[in-house]
Amino acid sequence: MFLRNTFSVKFGGHVLTSNSKRVLFTLSNFKKPSNIQNFNNTTMMHASICTLMRCNFFRQSLPRLCSKIYISRNINLFNNRTQLSERQLPQYPSYPYQKYERFQSATPFYQKQIFWVYTGTVGGLGGIYYVSHLETVPVTNRRRFIDVTPKQEEKMAQQAYNEIMRHYGNRILSPLDNRTKFVRRVAEQIVRVSGMQDLKWEFYVIESEEKNAFVLPGGKVFVFTGILPIVKNEDGLAAVLGHEIGHQIARHSAEKLSFVKIIILAQLFLSIFIEPGLLGRLFAEFGIMLPFSRKCEIEADYIGLLLMAQACYDPREASKVWERMSIAQKASPPQFLSTHPAHESRIRKINEWMPKALQKREQSDCVHEYTGFMDTMDHFRNQWVRW
């Protein structure tokens, strides 16, 4: 049988069709089974035709979005070999896959007008809050921001005091110790000219080789015995105690706590636009916090120098103390990594302030007290010679 374009085969009430281009095959002895002997042959032929119906040969071609594909296939049908000629599949235009992106056309919230309205409102209120909490440092007249009340400061100082007493309590010298009396005698002279006599001052001497001294808010001063060989005399000790009392006068502890709040708020605002990351934290620490701490230390040096001069101690001994401290602490870290300025920087600043400190000492009653003391000594010497 030869069919063009389409053909159909009828077998046992079943009709088989195909849309092949050109198909040539032969079916012979294609009859209904009349007896049981040719029943098996008929069953096999029926199974072969059913298998042929399931082949791709009798299926509609599905369009594919690809280049030219040529199919050459040999089909064995009833022991007759049929060759399917090469043909080209229909071509269809290809379309890009559609992708869904969440908030693809959403505008960043910081580019919206409402964001800047809120930012301006909060910034204005924050500016009013900042200006309303500005204070002036008593000696340097520097304006600074403080929003920590004295009660809050005392509460935090009490917690720090309890921690220090747990750590150093068994090494605090007795009030009857000569070193404690030495520290107390010099400290009382500086407190007398500080203008803070109403504060309950407490002075502790800790038995330790550590070369250090510090003050807690509320007037609690701690001095380590390791620093006494460096100060050597009352003038040197007055330079150290004047520095610590200067921290209390300027309330540097409360100022640092207030400054930290500003830094945290600034970091939160900048995190809206950029990711802070490690570089942001390093910049906040080494570029802002440490320089601020060094500035407070320099200010305490200035206040302490004027206090010791007003208390009739020689301010020129202050630079000598830091020279000896520089020799004792050879392995000190670089200034940009420290909370305190380098010893060389402190000595240079003290020498710059020295004329004003000497003038402050001359304006006090130190010269008259020294003259009266010498007159008294001359009187006793003359009486001793006469006797």
C-alpha cells in the first residue's frame, strides 16, 4: 500500500492514522481471524500495531525553541524496513524567561520625602536637647555636652568603688601610715583652692608597684605606692593630685558617658545609608573616642597645674614628674593607641602653660606665707644664739 500525506489502517474495528510525509509499507493477509490456528499471528500483529501507535512516529511533533534538528529513524514494522527522510522541525521565536524580583521598582525609603521630614523633626528636637544640656568647664571655660545628672554619676561611682574595694581592699594602707599622711596633707592643700570643699573627699593609698593614680566621681582619690618614688616630693605629688582633682572639677566621667551616647546615635543614623562594618568601628574608636579621651587628659593637666600653683606648690616640678615617668615607662604604646597623651606631648604643653602657672602662684599668698615663715625661723635662730 502506498499513501501520500496520510494513511489509515483498519484492523478489527480499530482505525490507525498517521500524518507522515511519505510512508511505504505493505500489509498482506490482513483478515479477521477465522479459526484458532491463526489467532496467535493476529494477536502478535495487533500488539505490534499498538506498539506502533505509541511510537513518536504516529505523534504530532511538538514545537521546540532550538536550532535545526534532523531526524533519521529506521522503523521495523512487520519485518519491512522503512526509512524516514530527514525533515526540519518548525521554528518558533524564542522569548526570554520572565523573572520575578521582589520590590523591583520600590524606591529606597531614604529617598522618600517623608523620611527627610521625620529626620528633620528628630534632628531639630535633638539639637534643642543638645543645646539645653551644654555646660561650661569651670577653669578652661570650654563648652561641652553633659546629660548625666550628679545622682546618676554618684550611683555609677559607687558601683566602681565597690569593685575597687573588692579587688584592692586588703592592700589599702592605714590612715596612720606615713605615706597616707603624706598624700592626705598635699591633697588637702589642693582641695582648699579647688572651690569644691563641700564635696566629701576621700583619699586612699594602695600598696602596689603600679605607677598610677585615679579619681572616682564623688571625690574618691586612689594613689598607688608605685608612683611615690617618681613624684619624690610634695611638689611632684601635687602635680599628680592636681591632675586627678582636675578630672573631678571638669566632670570628665559624666562628659565621656554623654559623648558615648552621641557616637551611638550617629552610628545608628549612618547605618541607614552605609554598612558600618569593621572599618566604621575602628574609626569610631581610634578616630573619635581615643582623641576625645586624650583631650580630657590634657585639660586635666592644665587644671591641675593651675591648682598646684595656687596651692603654693612649684609648678615647674610637674614637667620633671613626667620626665621621670617617661623614663620609668619606656614600653608605652603610641599616642594614637592610648587614652592618654604621650609624655613628650604633656611636657611640651606644661612648658607652654608655665608662664601662666607662675603668674598664678605669684598672685596667691604663697610669697607672703614664705616670707612670714622665714621671719619666724630667723627669730627662733636669734633667740637660740642669744641663749
